[in-house]
Amino acid sequence: MSSFLQSFLDPKKSWLAALHMKSLSKRLRKYGLRYDDLYDRYYDLDIKEALNRLPREIVNARNQRLKRSMDLSMKHEYLPENLQQMQTPFRSYLQDMLALVFMSIDRIIDLLPVDPKIERTFRQKRRERIAERQVEMDLGNQNQDQGNEADYVRNPIVIFDDRD
């Protein structure tokens, strides 16, 4: 990613990115979700593998948050204010396991006999995806150190409020 684009998307440098992250954080708190809950296990096989490797308690907590948010959405309600303040929408539980999944996939690729052209293309795309997720993880770690403010998110899912 170019340095201009990174500086534009960094909430510390860009007021627009900070405003977006604050808005996203507010929406996630209303439904009691964490940002990692929004990753779809059926869309990305790396996410599916990382969720399979996580302890059962963490996956069950994720499923409960998703069920609660769907229930609140169907009822056109939000969490009570006191519960919204307790939520930590940008505390990550998935990023460390994703890093381990990427490392294990790279080890497997090293063992397979593959056409060099295909391997170069695959490795280049893999490195780009790892770099993007590393930026997310770095900003997320900075975010946790600074009181859980919003951080850069690659694929935000917008939660619509249709009560108005």
C-alpha cells in the first residue's frame, strides 16, 4: 500500500478515518459485537481455519454475540446503555490465530512441488494479504494500548438502523 494511502486511512493522521472508526465502534457497541465477529467463515477459508483452531469457549462466545445481535436487530432494539459501555468492539481474538494459520500454510506450500510461476504468483498474493492484515493487527494493538479507540478496518460491514 502506498504511504499516502496508509496515512489517509490511519485514524491518528486522518480525521475522516477517525470519524469513521468512531461511528463503526458506536454501531458495534449498540449490538454488542466485536469487529472480529463480522468476519464470515464461509467467505474466507483462512478465517474458517482460524476459528476451528480457537478454543471452544471463544467460538461459543462469538456465536452468542452473533445470536444476540440478530435477535436485537429483529426486535428493532439496542443493548441497554450500561451494557453498551461495557463492550469492547475492537478487542481482537482472531488476528493472532490468523497469523498462525498463514505461517502453517506457507510451511505446507514449501513442501509441495509446484510450478515456479504459479508458486511466485501465489506467494506474492499471499504476502499482500498478510501485509494488509498485519497493518490491521498493528493498528489494533495500538488501539488496545490507547483505550480501545477505533482503528483501521479493511472490510467494514455497515449495520443499518432502519428504525427512523
